[in-house]
Amino acid sequence: MPKVIVFFAHPRPHRSEINLPLFETARSIEGVTAVDLYADYPDFSIDIDREQDRLRAHEVIVFQHPLYWYSAPALMKEWLDLVLEHGFAYGHEGKALHGKIFLNAVTTGAKQDAYSQTGMNHAELRSLLGPFEKTADLCGMRYLAPFALFGAGRALEESRLESHRLGYEKLLKALVSGRLDLQKAAAAPVLSGELESFLLTGEAV
Ligand SMILES: Cc1cc2nc3c(=O)[nH]c(=O)nc-3n(C[C@H](O)[C@H](O)[C@H](O)COP(=O)(O)O)c2cc1C
């Protein structure tokens, strides 16, 4: 069974309405290692060896974070800059991540229609997260479409949080059991709480 690790980044978790409950869900799933990066490294002093060992020990890597300025909170970028070293993650000898799966589980303040060619951002979420996809590509990982909750600021009052939380649970369990249709999930523009069509039927792979 693939081992899944969720790296969570939120600089103010006590003010998080959405990501914190999602992370608690990740924490509760057997077979998922849940890492709170800001709790582990409040001073940004990242233990590179520990993080590389964590990566070696897992086959699926999830970055869970709110979208901040079209990217992730700063510690996540620091983590990428320091942990994905030459000779480990890329370069002639750098094959530690080859064949692993990577995805962003992200929440956005703006509504879904803002993330389209004709919307406010004139781009899809997946293309705005391009630096993560390119990083995954360069390191030989398979990038899946982002699992996204749009319009996060109104998700609670519009009763959208619970279905998204259940979708996240389903996604992580499907990754742990090998029941996610990786080809389909890699090709999609975005993954949402409606996961049924991305699940394989029959025997786990
Ligand atoms: C510093 C900062 C930058 C943000 N940048 C974006 C952004 O680029 N696009 C967007 O849609 N929302 C943006 N937001 C809104 C957050 O994505 C939103 O508040 C978050 O997903 C809600 O999740 P939470 O309740 O876990 O904090 C930003 C919020 C902050 C505080």
C-alpha cells in the first residue's frame, strides 16, 4: 500500500476555518503521516535530513495549504528550496523522488469562476500552481490536479466545508489504498469534493 504524507502549511492555524479541520481529517486517517510545518519549524529552521528521510519513506506527497498570493505560505517555499537538494531530488544522482506522486490540496479565497481564462485571474488554478507542477516534473514525480476548495471564506455559511472535508477524506483513503485513478486525476484541471468519477472500481492496485 502506498504511504501518504501530508505537509500542512498555515502561518496562523488558530484563525483557520477551513484548513485546520481538513488537516485534522488528514491526521485521523490510517496510513497518512500528517506534518504541521509551522508547528515543527516556527523559526524556519528546517531539518533537511529529517525531511529528506520523510520523503524517502512515502510514495505520495501532499502539500496542503491556503492559496497565498497565488502560491503557498512562505515556509512551504523555504522547505522546497532547502529540502529538494541537487543530488537528492534532481541532477544526475538525484533520483530519490522518482516515481512518487505529488499534489496540492489547496483552498482559495476567490470563487471558482475567478480561476478561468475569462475570470478575474485570467487563468486556471492549475496553471497558477505551475511552479509546483514543474518542480514535480523536474524531480520525476507524477503531478495530480489540485484538490481545491474555492471561495473558502464563505464555505462554512454555504455549508460546503463538510462535503469538501469528506471529499478530502475519500481522496486520502483512495491514495492510501491505491484506488485513485491516477491517469484521470493527473489529466483533470482540478479535483473537488465530487470524487466518485476518479475512483477505481474493483481490486485495489
Ligand atoms: C496573505 C494572504 C494571501 C492570500 N492570497 C490569495 C490569493 O492569491 N488568491 C485567493 O484566492 N485567495 C487568497 N487569500 C485567501 C486565502 O486563500 C483564504 O483566506 C484561505 O484559503 C482560507 O483558509 P483558512 O480558513 O484555512 O485560512 C489570501 C489570504 C491571505 C491571508
